[in-house]
Amino acid sequence: MKKLFTILLGITIIACQEKSIDYASFSGKITDKNSDSIVIRTKGFSKTIKVLEDGTFSDTLNVVPGIYSFYDGGESTNIFLKNGFDINMTLDTKMFDESASYTGVGSENSNFLAQKALLEEKLMNKEFDDLDEVALDNAFASIKNELLEFINSTKNIDTMVINSSLRNLDDVIEGNKGYYASIIALKKDLPLGTPSPTFEDYENYNGERTSLSDLKGKYVYIDVWATWCAPCKAEIPFLKELEKDYHDKNIAFVSMSIDDDRTHKGSWELANQDWKAMVAEKELGGIQIFAPEGWKSKFVTDYKINGIPRFILLDPNGNIVDASASRPSDPELRKTFDSLQM
């Protein structure tokens, strides 16, 4: 009887060992897919997964537990993977961050990351650049407290995800606060009425060359953006609506791409091709131009642009109305336009 018990115990142990899963399963469906594949990556790891014609994908990954970047060829988000997880994702690329959702074993961690990203965007996607330095500090202290409360109040999340969120919080806060602090400083250096920095002979999507001087006599609303920038692309529908509503006014809408080699696999040619492809795909209107040196283009450095999207409003004489104008999605922009009596 004792021998039988020992044999049965050994069989049970072996069976348990055989059930141990040394991979994570990841599947899903993408509506309006951006490419024929997705990439899951982190430092030291990268795997490309094929996306079928109907938008579905499925694969297994042998992973070290951690937060991975999910990239669909257009935008990216973070997911948490661990061997033994079986996660199914649904995504609509037209509402990328808002629609990313997960079900299955371990999915609560990726849902937490998605909800945290949306909360960060909601709290930080505001017009802080009219504040002074003290008010800016107070605003971001309040944001930090709200994010801390969200992180610490969420239950049943892997401690690696929580600890990573807490560890990176200061960088997120300081990075965004620094961006707005630079805008506040910029408005002191380039106040209302100051002659604007210029650009000359930038490549136009229509095959011609465009200079700022070509637009003299019109108000000019400039959108500095890039094809990989999710917040930039989120503004596109609002910008197109503005262009339609103000098409008979004395204003030119200029979109300046700063896509460069560093964000396109070391290739300027690819950067230019991706810019043209997105202009066509999104049916972008207005004046579409390509900054020849990306971030290092003189117009970009003169305006001290270190984060996008960035919007600039000029008067018909080429003077600055606002070196960091409101976004198209902000109702205040229409009030500004209407006050100018174009």
C-alpha cells in the first residue's frame, strides 16, 4: 500500500509538471488594421505576428514576465505578458487607445495599463501653457495625486505592473510638466506681435515648394506633427472639420511633418514615403509640407519644439498671434478664430 501511494504521488507530480505552461498565448482581432503584422517587443525581445485579412491574429510567445510594447504599424500600446497567460485583444484603429480591450487569463493587467494611459491623456491633454510656474507646479502635483490614487486603488493587478507604474510616475509627471514649462518660457521669448521664424522651400505634397512668405496676407495656422504621433493623429478629424468650416475665411491651414530617419528605420526616404502615404490615406487637406531635417529643421528649432503636436497661429503680416496655439479639438480655438474677424 505504501509503495502504491508513492507511485501515485510520483504520477501526480509528473502530471502537474506537464501542465506547467512555458509560453503566453496572445490572440485578437483588429478592426481597420494598419498593416499585415503586429510586433510585440521590449528590450532584448521582438516577435512579429501575422495579421490575417479579417484582422485576426494568434501566436504563442515564450516570455520573461514584463511590460511589452504592442505595435500595429501605426500606433502602439503597452501589454503585460507572463508565461501561462492566455490573452485575447480587440482593437479598432480609428479609436486606438479608447478601444483597446483584453479578455482571458492575465488580461486584467493589460486592461489596467490601457485605463492608466487613457487617464494620463485625459489629465495631461489640457492647455497648461497659460499658467505661471507656481500654478503649473500645483496642477501637476494634483495630477500626480490622482494617478497615485488610481494605481493604488486598483485590485488584483500583478505587483510588477503596479511597481513599474509607481516607479515611472515621476518621469511621466516631470516630462509632461517640463514640456509645458518650455511653452511658458517660449511665450516669453516669442510674445504676441513678434515676427515669426520662417521656413523656405519646404517640399509640398502637391509636388511644389512652399515658403511661409507665400502665405503673406493670410492668417496661418500651422500644425507640426508626425505620422507616428498618436496625439497628432487624434487631432486630424477636428482639423479637417476646421478646414471645412473656415474654408471661405482668410486663413491658410499648414501641416508640417517632422518625420525623420530616426523614426523610420534610419531612412529619410522611408520617412518621406510614410508621410505621403498617410496624407493620401487620411485624405488630409490644407497645405501639406515636409520639414527637410525633421526635428532639426530651423523653423522647428527656432520655435523650440520638443514635443508634438504643436500648433502655431500667425497674422497676415507674418507676426505671432500664439506661438503655442490651441489644438483643433479645443473649442477655444474657434473662439480665437472668430475674434480675429478673418
